Amino acid sequence: MAATSPLKSPLYINTARAPNLPSLLPVNPSQAKILTNRGITIRCDNLPQNLSVGFPSGTDRIPSIQSSSLSLSSSVSMAATSVSDSASKNVKRVCLFYCDETRALAQRIAAESDVIELCSITWRTFEDGFPNLFIPNAQAIRGQHVAFLASFSSPKVIFEQLSIIYALPKLFISSFTLVLPFFPTGTSERMEDEGDVATAFTLARILSNIPTSRGGPTSLVTFDIHALQERFYFGDNILPCFESGIPLLKNRLQQLPDSDNIAIAFPDDGAWKRFHKQLQHFPTIVCAKVREGSQRIVRIKEGDPQGRHVVIVDDLVQSESIGQARSCKNKCLCNTWDFS
């Protein structure tokens, strides 16, 4: 960039339309204030380290200001500092509430991040057994991002947690996230006979009516829901986010001895359909469940477990399935790991 020379028709830029321009000029604040009230002429010759500024003086000649010492490194440094300060101010802090069953998990989560603050709830009951709940210091979470770590492990605890889940978004918070690791009614997602009640749809409707916060609908995070089509059971007032623990399982398997000799066993076709694409690089064994009288027997349908370490992956694990898996040791020549 060179110094400006006398121009017959100079190009004027109104700094009122470019309010950030004075901050780029190598002048002190008092000069910048004067410059913003006058037109300026800028000429660039593809040399970003030089700057020429001319001011109209009422004559044909235009006094100029030339700076060939504008430091690019100092400009970058100032910009980086500004971005850093802005980022620190815009860090999203989260107030994490939890129930009694998820206390230990919440503490582990908070220990992994400096932006998560644990917030407690007073869980009590009246003499008749109904919940008597209290959110301490509720005014302190106004304008904050709030999450609740739930556990619907039994029908007994669902109502008291729903009471908290419905109350938190109404405390003028910026956003609300419900973390429900296990969706308990997921296996009851379809009707086979007239009169069957799909309780997965019932629970989805209950959660879909959580009040909206200042930031909009509630975000629901759940892991490995039984059927992906259950996404469509939820209404427009909630945003379901389906996560999976399969990547964690794969990382864990890679750390085990003889990781190259692992086979994945699916107890039935349903489990295979749900997870085989995520585990397709492992040898697979597909089983079938058949009934013989009052007994339910698991038989190998595809694959060979002999001599391999077998990891059983199911879309829902119950005590009956665990017992069948452990009894597998007596029926085939494979090894089974117990991750419990």
C-alpha cells in the first residue's frame, strides 16, 4: 500500500457505515473519534502491511496518513485475545440435577468437566407415600442450562421424577435436557392382538408434554432404545436424541487379550437386526429362541463359536438372558466374558 497522491475524484467512505474501521487504523482513540466524523479515502496496492488514509481538506490536494509498520502479528494477537475472552464468557455451563439412583453417576460426570455443576433435590415423602419434593435455591438456576439425570427403573419412582422433570423448565431456565439412559417400556412398542397396550407409546406421550423452557423444547437423550421407530412416538414438543453404547463396547473389546479372536453372538434375529451393522467387522453368531414345553431354549442358528471368545449383544438384557448366556459354557466350546 502506498501513500495517496492528489486525486481529482477521491473515493470517500463514510465511517458511520463502517463503525469498525477506525479500530484498524494506527491512531489513538482521540484521533479515531475525529476520524469517524469525517470522510476518508483509502487506497490499497495489494500490500496489507501498509495503510494510507487521506482526508478531504477543501482543496484538490489530500493530506495523507501512511503506515507501513502496522504489525500483522500484533493484530492477530489482539484478535486471538478477543476471541479467547469472548469464548470464556460464552462457555455453556450446565446445572446437573439427579435422583438418588443416579447420584454416583452424576458425580462421575461432573468430575470429568469443569462446566458441570451438581445441583441436588430434596426427595421426601408424605405419610401416605406420595412424594414431597423441593428444589433448593431455585432462583439461582434462572437463565442457566439445566439437565436432569433420570432413572425410570421401576414404576414406583417414575412419578416423583416426572414431577421434577415437569417443574424444572418452568423456572425460567435457558434450556432443559433430560438424560434417560434406559427407556424402560421400549420392548412394548407394538400391538400383536387387539387390546394390547403399547406402553412405549404411552411413556413417549408423557415425556412429549414436558413444558418448554426459554430455549424451546426439551432434549431427550437415551441409549440403545429397543426399536429406532420409537422415535416417531414422540411429539413435536420434545427432541429425542438416540445414542448408543456400542462404540464404548468396541473400544473395550479392543483392549482385551486375544481381541482378534472375538465373536459377537446375537440371541435372536431382533438383536441381530438392531446392532449387526455396528459390529459387522466381528465374526457373528446368530441364535434362535425356541420353546419346548415350558422351557425356552436358545440354539445356534448361524456361526461357529468354537475356540472363540464370545460376547453376547442383545437389545434388552434381563435375568433370564444372563442365565442362558452363562449356561452356554456347558453346551459349546467357547469362552464367555461377564462384563457385569
